[in-house]
Amino acid sequence: MSNTKKVLIGLVLLAISFGAGYFATGNRTVTEIKEVVKVVTVKEEAKTKIVYKDRIVYPDGRIEERERSEENTNTREGSTTEASRNSNTTSTKDVGLTLQALAIVDINDIKGSREYGIYAKKRVFSNISVGALVTSDKKVGVGLGLDF
């Protein structure tokens, strides 16, 4: 098998592994914050009109009537302010354990012998993980890695 074919197969396997990892990971924490602010300002105006009627009777018998009016304006202002904040947090349980089944083949001899194995990985601190590998040919491996 040519080197170009080996590199191409390696790149395809790498792309498949990254794609599987991307779609296999779920959301860890979803936080939703809703904030509602309500401000109401009321202005009321009340007008009052007062009419005064004066009647004057003179000694000579003449009657005179006068009329005058006054307006009163009362203004009342009111204000209402309301604020509320709601927060909703949803968390999913993430144990940080990964189990994988492996099939190992020699790139130079694809039709030749194969090895099968199991790989287990556990996150130990933040994004640091430790893994162990066991194959059908009684081989053991250990790994240390970073999760992104």
C-alpha cells in the first residue's frame, strides 16, 4: 500500500473520531435568565370651575347682576416601578467516563492478523483524563490526556 493511501486512511479515521466525539458530547449546563422591568407613570388632572353670581340691588331700584368664575386645577402624579428577575439553571450529570472498543490492524498488511481491545478513560481533574488499554494479544497500555 502506498504512503499516500496510508495518510488518506489516517486522515479519514481522524476526521471520523473527531466527528463522533463532537456529536457524542452533550450540553453540561444551560442557564436562562429572564428580566422584566415595568414602569408606569400616571398623571391625572382634575379641573374645577367655580361660578360666582353677585346680585346688587341699588336704593333707586336698579338691579345689577355680575358673574365671575375661577378655575382650580389639581394635578396628581403617580409612579409604579416593578422589577423581577427569574433564573433557571439546568445541569446534566457528567461522570467523565469513556469506554471504547478497538480494532487494530497493521497498515502494511490489512488482510493479515487483527487485534481487538477495550479502552477506558476517566476524567480525574477538570479536563485532565487518564486511560487504560487492554488488547486481545494480552498487551496493556496507559494514557494521560487533555479533553477539549
